[in-house]
Amino acid sequence: MPEQQPPEEPARPESSPLPDDVWGRFVEDSERDIRGSAPKEPSARARTVTERLRAMDEAQARSNGGKKRGWGRNRPAAPPARPEGWRTGPAWQDMDGRATRRRKGWSVVGVLVAAAVAVVAVDPSGALSWLPGGLGDGSGTSDGATGASIAPLVPETARPSSAPPAELADMPTRERPFAGSPAARWESGTEAVRLPEEKAKAVNGVSAAAVEAALEGARDFLIASNLDREVVMGAEPKKALALLDPLMGDYLTDLRAGLREPTVENDPVWLFTRFDPDEVELMDDVRVRGRLAVEPVRGTAGKAVVKGDYTFVYALHRPGGGEVARVIVRRVIEVEAVDPARFQATDGHIWLADINGEISNDDCRDGDGVIRPYFLADLGVGPTTTGEARDPYDRSQELDGAAEECGVASRT
């Protein structure tokens, strides 16, 4: 660092009436103040302390603000492993659970502002019609009401290679709840959760009949837990629970306990889509995209797994009307199909082996048992969003290994 030069003594005004001793004290005081306020290079110890405090502040921000608004709630308890063969397997009490991951989150406050600005720029008339009072003609730029004028996508049979292309910016309305969303071209309701076109076959020592039963059970469970209107609006998912194998024992008990009294460690939204009927009303149309597939369980004869990977898009509004918000829920479940000669199973029920999920446009609150969507009116409420932006419509990526923290949805 270059050596500091002493400041020049201020010139005394020629006409100054001050005595010499007073002027001298003024000059000394000025030089002392200048030296005290001059910037100095911090010592090594000061730099170390500053860096440590900065790191502590960042860690505190991540643990507080980040968690409130992020991907994630805590992981649910893992579904229990299936009992081993009834002839040689260990006792039920000795089973270990399979690892289960769950991602929650993606609040969407940031993207709401960008969407609103884009809509006003691209389609001011449509934007005005969206505002309370309906100042525009409501013509908009795309048809998201029923999709009648938009060619629907063919059913998904394999993992997409990329995310859906960006749609023309548009805001959802009561008449067009999926405007500006890839879901405008998706199928609606229970018919979209379908069995594979190819007839079920024997896999890895599991009969075709057992594979077909697992496929049907996985389909029925996805419908009962994500498309049953009463369940989605907070009712107990009785049909979904009745599908689960009674041998799952404690896991079933925990699910029912979480439905009665949700906690941070036991929240039913890990498995069931649920909203608070006092806060939002569900519109009739739910858009769905996904597929069911069968895979062998490698290294274990007599086991196969049916994997269901579906994204559900819900359009909601506040009681009495007003603006429309969308919530995107992706569910990935694994249902086991087994050879009953090797493994215990209860006829007419499914064994839920693994679950994973992602919920976008939610306040990421822990342990409240419902999804709470954001509306434009909620801008500026709550802590600041953190984390990377993610496209909730991107079905080209697996959910495994994702960060369990709140992020930002790039669109809804």
C-alpha cells in the first residue's frame, strides 16, 4: 500500500481576523481528524474475523430465510420394506426401510412479477381484463379454457428429452385458467392416468397377472390421492388408504396420524394433494401429464416395480372469485409387484415402496398439512425466496438427488 502523504496545511485567508494561536489550533485539529478518518488496510486478524462473520451470516440466512421459502419440507418417514419370503425371511420387526426422498417447494413470488410485466407488454388488453373490474375485452393471446382450439398432446410413453417450450406470456383467468401454460395442451382428469397400451407381461419371475394388478393399483392410487375432488379439498383419502397393503402396518398408522394432526415430520402433502377449502376453491379442470412403466428389481428374483411419474396442474381462486393461481404437483411413486411364492402380499392391495415429489407455487410452510398457493396479491408477503430457478413443467429430469430447499419456479 503506498505511503500516505501528510495533508497540505490549509491556506490561511489573507483577511482572516483570527489570532495566530487560534489558527494554529485549527490546523492541528484538522490534520488529526483527517488522519483518523483516512482508510487503512485491515490487519490479517481483522480480515479473518470479517470473513468468519460473513460466513456465519450466510449460514444463518440459509437456515432461516432459505428454508421458509424453498424446495423443501423435511423428508417423510420411508415406506417399510416388503417382508421377505414367508419361508425364510426375517421377522417383520427386523425390516429396514428403503431410502425415500421428497422435494417440496418452489415458491413463485418472483416469477409472478415478471409474468405480470410481460403480459402487460405483450397483451395489455388481456392484462386489463384479468384485473379486478375487467377493463379489457378478455380476448387474450392463447386459449387456455378448454383447449378446444389447441391440438392436445399425444399421451406420454417415455421420458421427454427436454422441457416444454416457453409459452406466450399470458395470465390465467376464470375463463382461461391454463392460458400461458404448457398444461393448456395436456389431458384433463382421471382419463389421463392410463395403463400402458402394451398388455402386461411377466417380468423377473413375476406373473403377468401380478404386474397388471400392480399397474392398476398404482393408477388407482394416483387418482385417489391427487384427483379425487373431496380429497384435494381436504377430506380424508379413504380410497387411497384402503388400497395400501395392511402389512405396511406402522406406516399406515403414521399416514392416518399425519392426516389427523400434521407435523413437520409427518405431513400428508408428501403423498396426498390437499388444499384448505377456507382459503381456495378448486376449478373443475385439472390437467395431467405422465406415464406408468414396469421395471425389474435387479438382483432380486420375484420382484418388479411399477413406477408412476405424473404432473398435476391445479387452477384455484380465492373464495368468491378473483384472480386465478396455478399449482403444479409432480408425484413419483413406486409400487411393487411380487411373486407370492417368494414374498408376502395381500391380494387386492398395493405395496408402496418409494415416493418422491415436487410442489410448485406453495409457501413451503412446514407441517401444516395443505398446499398454500401464492397469488399476485401476496407479493411482498413473507421472507425472500432463495435458490435456483426451476421449470416445474420440465419432466425430462428425474427428481432423485435434488436439493431439499425452497427455490423459485420459473413459470406456473
